[in-house]
Amino acid sequence: EAGVAQSPRYKIIEKRQSVAFWCNPISGHATLYWYQQILGQGPKLLIQFQNNGVVDDSQLPKDRFSAERLKGVDSTLKIQPAKLEDSAVYLCASRKPGLAKDTQYFGPGTRLTVL
Amino acid sequence: LAKTTQPISMDSYEGQEVNITCSHNNIATNDYITWYQQFPSQGPRFIIQGYKTKVTNEVASLFIPADRKSSTLSLPRVSLSDTAVYYCLVATNAGNNRKLIWGLGTSLAVNP
């Protein structure tokens, strides 16, 4: 079974530029999560999708961050415009209904550096 | 929302048993305790989850006392490859949506 795929793995941009990340969850996983992980900290949930609907986006900075999962499969996370403090690893995770509670499968992440 | 407290770092040697204790004083009745492992440059990986007493799988054991205000992750006979950050999480139903609260984790260093 293929894992959660993310691209790109690394991205370097200048502040005020835009950037987009892509995630393809494990097949059959209805729930998809985007996390932000700053160096030395635990992951912070940005947004959670159930199929193509948003379940929780309470910690998403909506003035600059947006995410979509139009067909209920893969998802994109966008930052526009980026700030220096957005430098972090962006993790995508997915979960299949019926698994043990709170079992999330994570992708390798995209490391974003904002200069 | 329940929060967790765990040591920032721990050191061990190959072949030893490592116990990482996490406190969650305000855990709610329907909360589960979940542990994840994260290696550098990788996403976290689910290790084990429990509600009460003891849970064991091929990777670790999880001990939860009756009051559930703490839990201990036990890694038997660690090896160098167990060097990672270990997160203790309590999942809570916030507005009918389960949410994992991630702390700073415990950075475990296994020495030869």
C-alpha cells in the first residue's frame, strides 16, 4: 500500500511570494489533515477535511492560507503572500474510517524556507 | 482541552528498556492516550493507543493507571534506530470533532 505522497519536498521562496503544496492521501482515506511543524515543536493542525468538506480550520490563518480538496482525494495548501514566520515543515496526513481511533498516516512533509 | 506534559529529552543506551511518562491531569472521560514517533525529516508515525490499564503491540507497551492522569510508554531493549522524538497525545472531542493536541514531545537519544 502506497503511503501519503507530498510534493515538493523542499521549497525556498522570498517573502511576499506565493507557494502551493500538494498531497495525495492513501487510497480510501476519507479524512485528510494539513499540519504546520515549526522546528523544535510538535505539529499544529491547520485544516482537516472529511472527503471534500472542511471539518476544522480554526487554526488556519485565512488571510494568507487556503486549502482545497475538490474531489475528496488529493489536496492543495496555498500560502499567499508568504511571511518569514511561515518557514516550517508542512505535513499532510490521512486517516481511514474504521481504524483505531486517532491513527493518522503522515507524509514526508514539505520543508518551506521563506527568505 | 486536555494538555500533556512529558520530559523534553531522555538519554539511554542500546539494549536498555526506556520508559517515557506523560502527565495529562485534566483528561476527560472519553479521551484516549496516543503515542507517535517522529524521526528527523519524516512525518510522525503512530505507535500505540490506549484507554486504560495496559496495551501491548509489536513495538511498545502503554501503561495507564486507574486514574488515567498519566501514562507510560515502554520501549523494550532500545536500539540506535529508536532515537527519535516521541509525542504523547490526548485526543479530545471538541465540538464533536476529534482533535489531537500535540506538545513538544520527548527527544530520546539512544547511545551505543
